[in-house]
Amino acid sequence: MSSPRVTVIIPTFDHPGTLPWAVRSVQEQTVTDIRIVVIGDGVSDATRQAIAPILRADDRVTFLDRPKTRRHGEQYRDEVIRASDASVIAYCGDDDMYHPDHLESILESLAGVDFAHPLPVLIAQDKSLTVIPTDVSRQDALHWHLNTRVIRNAISLTGAAHTRESYLRLAHGWRSTPAGLPTDRYMWEQFFTDPDFRGRTSMRATTAKFFAQGRLDLTPAERGAELERYYERMHRPGFAADWAAAVNAEIWDYSVSLLVHSTYLGTQLEDAGIASAAVKEQLKDAVEAAGRDSAELERMRRTASWRITAPLRALRSLWR
């Protein structure tokens, strides 16, 4: 096999119901010169059975069946990256999916930078969306992620990508993560603290990230069925426009909420007589930032994808 442009790593432990759909979504990307490495971290026989037919059908897919580690097999990821001959490393969770053009979009975002990821959007069990705005090209966003008092992470493993060259410059790369820290956030920290770091957050949401905490009561078969339904929906005509409109609706709601809440907080502080000049200036900056976001979102509302959909509340009903 010739050298692929992208190596996609899919770590797995015990999601035999969703793993085949995650892999399938990567196999069917518009970018085809890829290699898919499924890394088993102490998997069950059910997972081995789920991956077996995929391996027989597609020689782009390989499976590393390794013993269970203390966390999530981070050191196995490091091994794969160092052995890879691809210029780009991407990731997909074993219970999430790529939209068909995700890699195409993320490669565009990676142009001239080290690290890129799509707009973070979580899908709840009731199909509602949660957008987590961030922008890793901004120092204040990086500082938000690096806060040591409160562990924060807006960037899921699913959808993130970086150049192999930038990874090899890091002091460690993937390694066993201390207890209490998300493994992906612990890894991204190495990129974000690099003084020469160059990153980009795409304005597009090109992955299906299913919020795991809200699905703990589902069986493996039910989780798999959910991804199967989403897969079918993802390939229906008009999906891309409906998805973009639903995401834009959530961004609009978030922006308006930020504007209203920041203004309300400022009023409350002034009424209490504790609003210092510094606090007022910070609130002013927050309101102006929200206004800029609102202006950008107003521009998006004038696009064709927005116009062909129903009004804001109807969009939410349509998506759900």
C-alpha cells in the first residue's frame, strides 16, 4: 500500500455496537488516501467479532489488539503515530462518526497550522444540540483550556487532527494520563503550551459527537442502532443544509444568551455598587464580542442554507 495522506486512529475498549459505524464513517470519506488504525485497549471478544469483517473487506483498516492499560491505551497511539508515514494524524471515537466531508474540511483547516478541529457540537439523546464555542487560534481560548483550577476541554478527540511533524516536536506525545484528567485534554495541553503553536478551529461542525454521559442507560445494541439511524439520515438529500441550519440556530441562541446575561450581570454589579472600572471594561469587551458574533451570525442567517429552513424554533423541532 502506498503512503496515505492521513492516518485515522480509532481507540476502542468496549463499544462493539457502535465501532463498525464509526469505522464505516471514516471509510466513506471524500478523502480516500487514508489508513485507519483501530487500537484495542483490552477489548472483548464481541469487539473482535465486530471488527473482523471490516478487516477482511478493506485493507486500509488495521487492528491492534493490545492488553488493557491503566487509562485508555494512550501509549499505543504514540506507537502508531511514530510508525506512521502519513503527514496528518486524525482521530475518531469508537462511538462517534465523521460526516462524509470531515477529512476534506479538516485538511483545509490544517493548511499552514499544526492542529485543527471542527466546531464542537454535542448531540444529546433527545437529538438536541449543544455548541461549545472556542477558537484555538486565540490566546485567550488557549488560556481557557489551560486553566488549572477548573479542568476544561471543548475539543473532543473525535474530529481533531494535527500534523505528524508537529507531534514529533512535542516533548512526550501521547502518554498515560494522570487520574482525574481527560486523556485528550492532557494531550492537547502539550500543543497549547508550545510557544510556536499554530492552531485553527473550523467554523463548520463536521462530526457527530454523541454525548456519552447521557447514554449510560443504553445497551450496546441500542447505541449501535442510534448510530445506524444517524448514518441513514446523514446520507439523505438535504441533510447538510438541515444540519448547518440547526447548528447555526444553536450558535445564535448562545450568542444572544451571552449578550443578555453579560448585560444583566453588569447591571446587577452596578446596582450592588461593586462594579470596578476593570470589571466594567471586561463586561464591555464581552458584550462587544457577543455583538461581533451576532453580526457574523446575522450574515449566516442570510445564506441560502438558512433561508431554505424554517424559523429558529421550527428548525429545532425539525432537527429533533
